[in-house]
Amino acid sequence: MEQTTGETSVLKALDISAEDKSKKYFFSSFFSTYKIPLFSLVLLGSFALHALYPQSFNFGFKRQKTYRFKSDSLGFFIGDISFFANNSYEEAESQIVQLFPPKIQKKVKRVIRPVLILCEKHQLDPFWVLSVMWTESHFQHESTSKKGARGLMQLMPGTYMETLSYMRSNNIQIESDRGEEYLRYQYGQAFDDMGYSKLVGKLRNLEVGIFYLKNLLQAFNDNHYHATVAYNMGPYWTKGQLKNNLPVGENNHYLNKVLKNYYHITKTLSQTSNVTFIPRI
């Protein structure tokens, strides 16, 4: 009796007529009966659209329109970084590729999206990473040094495994672990060129190298010069030099090459994006 009274008072409050109530029951009954077939139909249609248009149809993945870098993620220069905010993904990538010498632009084009996405993820200056990569591997995916350093970032196996283990133990999501559909959507042409398995390996090497650089930068108080030397000479050697008031980066061939590459990449942007170079320390 109390339940009936309660139902009546609620219906009055919502001003639901008997006819409305009947319609509500009909649709509720309809969807209850056919919800499984309808869901199956929608799911089947989604897979069909994805198969027909893999580049334009995705399963809920969303990509922002521009790359977003904070001002404190800058490297050897300071100034306005509106270049990224004022250009779409594709526009920024295309313009950066054009900054390189013609003979290596094809190689740069293959890695530019992974580099920018991962640098944005870890908020690291992408021009710095590209300069280090240019110095280390000349954008050769399969490059291996005489000492055993591998990949685009030329990481030593021990450093690679230690950094990767640290990332996993600290629950840092690794881009290459996000699944085939995500990688296909996010990396587009790179996925088509390399395929899923190869792209996973290249992304992992690249992200571990970027994360390692980020940690070196933090370890050396955001000093890109010291962090660059440490990437080549090792953090213990670099810290030892600083502790004993010995020079770090003075007449350093590796640092000079990275700086030369960095200035080559960014000199055109410095004319259009109010980029001001930091004086050499």
C-alpha cells in the first residue's frame, strides 16, 4: 500500500500521464528484448568501417590537434614556442622535416611523429632529442656501435634494460604497450611502413632513450649541456668532474656536434618564432 502511494506521488511530481507511462514501458521492453542483437549490429558495423577506413575510423582514440610543450621543456634556447601551438600535427611535422639537409629528410620523416609524441609525453625538448639522435645514429633504425649501443638513441643494452625496468616498476605506461589498434591510429604512416612488431621495438628504444635523457636533465639541475655530456660520457664521470670543479663540456667533441645539429635544426625557426639562443657556458 505504501509502495503504491509512493509510486503515485512520484508520477504526479514528474507529471507523467498514463499514456507516457505506457510508451515508457514499451521502449523499455523493446530495448530489453533486443539490446544484445542491437549491440552486436553496432559492433559489427564498427569493425566493418574500421576495415574499410583504418586511417579515418577508430575505436574511440582521440588525438589533439596540436602538440603541446610547456615553456620549461625547452633545451638550448629560450623564447616563444608558439610554433607548435600554431601548427597542426601534420604541419609541424612537415616543417621540422624540411629543416634537415635534403639527403636525410626521408629518414627524419619516418621518425618525426614518434619523436614528437614521446617528447610531448615526457615534456622534453624535441629539437634536443633530434639533435642527439642525429649525432648518435643519423636516424638509422638498425644502427649498432662497436661497443654495442643500439637503435636510434644508441643505448647500451645495460642502460636500456635498467631504464626499462625502472619505468615498469614505477608504473610508467610505455607507449609501445598500448596495443595494435592504438599504435595504428596514433602513428599512421610509421605503422604502415614498419608493421606492428617492428614499430613496437623502435618505439620502446626511442622512449627509453628519451626517458633516460629526461632523468639525466633532472639529475643535472636542468642543465642541457651537462646532461648532453652525461649521455655520452656517463653520469658518474660527469658528476665526478663537477664535484672536483673540473670542466664539463669544454672542447667536448660530442657536445659540439649536438650543438651544431641543434642550431642547424632551429636556426630557421629562430627567424620566425622569436627563438633566442642561450650563450654557450
